Amino acid sequence: MNATQLALPLVVLAPWLALTALALPALRRRATILLPLAALPALLLALAGPDPDAGIVLPGLLDQARLALDGTARAFLLPGALLWLLAGAYAHRHPLTHPLRFAVFWLLTLAGYLLLVLAADLLTFYAGFALMTFAAYGLVTHTGGVTALRAGRLYLGLMLIGEVALFTAVAWTTMLAGPGNSPDLVGLGAGMEPAAALLFAIGFGLKLGAPGLHAWLPRAHAVAPVPASAVLSGVMIKVGALGAWRLLEGGLEIPGHGALILTALGLTGTFYAVAVGLRQSEPKTILAWSSVSQMGLVVALLGMGAAGTSPGAPPAAVWAGLAVMLTHHGLAKGALFLGTGLLATAADRFTRRTILLGLALAGAALAAAPLSGGALAKAALTSGMPGWLAGLTGTATALLMLHFLRRAASRTPEPEPERSTGGNDRHGGMMAGMMLWWVTLAAGLVLPWWVADASLRGYALTASAIGNGLWPLLLAGVLAGGAWWLRSLWPGIGVAPARPPAPGRSAPRPLPGMGRLAHWWTLTERQLHRWPVIGRVATTMILLLALALAFSSIP
């Protein structure tokens, strides 16, 4: 048994060992100190590199659960474990309403994440997926406020729909494999029934926050504590992409028009989420809509990968781009959420300007600025779509990030509450939080270049790639400047300014029709978050699944 085989069970058991340690009274009073330690073995294993031939079987557990660290698992584990560690360390310094309860749900969620990423068979993957999904409810509702509980109910309801679809697909696929067998993830998609593939798509799409299935994401990420929002947005929503990619690399064949529709749906969701995000005023809500937009790009990449699945594996260039996207977006979004938490309590001007500078760097990387991790991911997008279209996605993201920076900078710092996690003073806690945040930011800027292949790195350093990365940012700057000028004249075209008109001057007259259109748009999006609408969507999905099952049974 080599080192990887010895490390695999230790990585999976580390969160459970930390949970067991919470039985000690001394650790229960400082429960959050265990959060970064539970993710450390996973990070060390990911840094050691993939070893697909060193899998391990755990007999008697989930019908002989199998764990392995292949290239796909490592691409998810490396940025995920790093962000879990850094956000866990931040949580130890962050004031929490119920530190012990937060630590319990955090460790349970981490345990599910590690199990599903390292799973080599379907039942083990599903067990980790379900554990992570339901344990995250405790992170969403941690504060216990009315808004958090409402967001938690929406999250739990939609996740239950996804889990029912996923459980049905897993049971169906397992029964076809024969009694007493848990199918390997390798080759799982080959010859899969269309109805089963549709069930998997619903389950993975809901977790991913794919366009049309995104209603839970802005609500849940906005109310969760800052470190929980960082891992929710930076890590957990991407396990839907892991499941989808396992099917694609396993030989799932999607018709050409289906792959084209998937790509178009992802790009539509990218621009739609930006448009809705520009109507928001809370910085964390804006970041949540940014996650919806970026997951649209992930869906587009999956569609590009699906277009090349027949006869064989998806194109290597698409996988290289997806791997970079996972690393870049996870760490950049983690840095944005953690920085927002620091900015909310930073009082002195120098600290606030420093944090805003770091947030601007992370936002520019998210908008695919030249020489950033986002530029590497954009290089993969340009291989499957026109360059101007890929550039417009960068422009849309840059507009949303400029809006986020403007709203974050305009907020008055809140007094930091008394810490219940340790005996550090406010200055020491702020300095520790700043250090962890800068490490997260630096990792988001550097790590994508380490995981990218030579072709992507070489292309991103060319003059044409740098030029293609600059014009979307310049266009975003021009559009943002024009929008702010128009808003000063006609506040009805966007979020109304908070300041009253100057003495002696009347309020500016809204642009005719635009305020009504924006209000109608906001109400329409809000309806997507209501239970009657969700129920109708779920009923429609069930009917479509029934039709798919009926047609698949016809010889």
C-alpha cells in the first residue's frame, strides 16, 4: 500500500475526527480552531499530485466504497481544499452567532465534499453529495433570522427536488449494473438511458445553479456568514460540474443540437445574471448573482465538451479550460466574499482602500483581465465560440464587478461585535483576517497558472490574447461611466440614488418607461423564487421525466 492509498481514508475521515474531538470541553469552547485543520490532509494530498492507479476499497461501507485520486478529482480537490482551509481559518477569527453549531455543520459539509470528490463509484459519490447538500442548510440558516430561514427553506426545497431526481437516477443506474454492484464513475455515461441522463442533469443543474434552476443561489449566499458564503460560492456549487463532467468523460453522448442548446443556455444565463445583479444594492447579493453568471460560463463549457463526446472523451482543450475555471473562480470568489466581510468592519481609511484595491484585483481577474487566471479560462472559451462573444462575457462581468465595488465602497463600516471564538482584540483579529485574505487573493492569481497546461499559458502571454483581454475592460469602463452619468439625470433606469436632491433643486425626472420596465423585470425575477412557481416548475419536470421514461421504454 503506497502513500496515496494510506492518505485517502485519512483525508475522508479528517472532518469526522474533528467532529469527534468536539466532545472535549476545551475544544468545544474554541470549536472553530478545528476547521482549517480538517481540510489540511486534503490539501497535502492534492499537492502530491494525481495517482489514479492507487485507489482503495473500503469493504462493508456503502457496498464496498471505492476512493481514488485521478486527474479530475485533483482538479476539484486542490482549489477546494485550499479554500476550505483558508475560509476555515477566517471563520476562527470571524464573529459567529453560534460558533459550535457553525463548526458542526461546517465539518459535516466538508466531510460530504471530500467524499464525493474522491469517490470512484456511484453510490459513494451520491452519499457524499447528499451529505454535503443537506449539511449546508445549517450554514445558510446559521444566523437564525427571518431572512436566513426563508432562504434556507427555499434552498432546502429546491435541493430536495434535485436529490429526488438524483436518487432516482442513481437507483436506476445501480439496478441496471446488477445486484450488489456500485457502478464505477469511469465509463458511467456510456450507453446511459436518456431519461436517466435527464435526471442526473436536473440534480446536478440545481446544485450548480444553472440558468433557470438558480433561484436558491442568490438568496442563500447572501444570508450565510462570510466564510460560509466563500465556500458555498467558491467550492460547493461546482460539484454539479464535477458530476456532469464525470458523465461526459465516461462516454455520455449528447446529440449535436443538445450540446448547442446547452452552450446557448449557459451564455444566456451569464448575461441575464449580470443584468439582474446590476439591479442589486447589497454587495454579497451582487457577488451571488456573479456566481450565477459564472456558472453560466461553466454550463457553456460543459456544452462545448458535450459537442465533442462522440465518439470518445470530450476535447482536451475544454477540460483544460474547465480545470482552470474551477481554480480561478473558486479562489477569486472566495477572496471577494472574505474581502467584503473585512470591508464591512474596517474603520480606518488606509485599511479600506487596501481592501478595495484587493477586491478590484479579484474582480478584474474574474472579468478575464490580461495575465490573470480568468484570461486562461477565456482562452478555452474562444476555442469553441467567436472571440467577440467571449469578450462580451468579460465586459458583462467587468460591469458587475464595477457595480459591486461602487456599492461596497459606499457602505458605512459596521461596528464589529464581541468575538465569541477567542481572546483576540479587534486589531489582532483584523490583521489575521487581512493576512488570510491576502493569501486567498494571491492564490487566486497564481494557482491557475500552475494548473493550466502549456498551450493555455503560451496563448495567454501572446500580444493578441492581451489585446483581446483589454478591450472588454475598456468597453465596460465606458459603459459604466455612461450609465452613472445617465443615472444622475434619470434615476429610473437603474438603482435609484440613495442621496436626496440638493437643497433648492427638484428630484430628476425618471426616464419615461425605463423605470417601469426595470420594476417589472425585478418583480418577474422575484416570482421565480416563490413556492407556487417552484411547484409548477417541479410538476413540469416530473411530467417531462414521465414522458421521457415512456418513450425510452418503447422498443
